Amino acid sequence: MLREIAFHSFYFPAVTLVFVFGYLVTFALDRILMTLNLYRHIWNPTLFRIASYVAISSGIALFIYI
């Protein structure tokens, strides 16, 4: 299991890549929902974006680390 990543002599935890990939997936999901105009059915879009980011990042981390 990868613990840290070296980037220009800085060390980052490996879970940083999980968060970045989770953000990219959430960004793509957000663009799809905006294109299809599905945010009109969601009560609070900002809360939905945060919850989907947490759920996607947690799912990726569980898939990788377990």
C-alpha cells in the first residue's frame, strides 16, 4: 500500500490522489446533471455537491485500501 507520494521534493499522503480523483468524478457528475437540467429536482444543489464528493471519495478510498 502506498503511504506517500514525492512531488518536487514535497511529500504528500497517498490519499491526496483519492481526493483529487474524487473531485474530478464529482465535477463530471455535476456537469452531466447541469446539462440534463436535473438540478431542478434537487432541494439544495450545494449540499448535494458536497455529499456526492464525500460519497465518491469515500467509495474510491474503500475500493483502493480494502
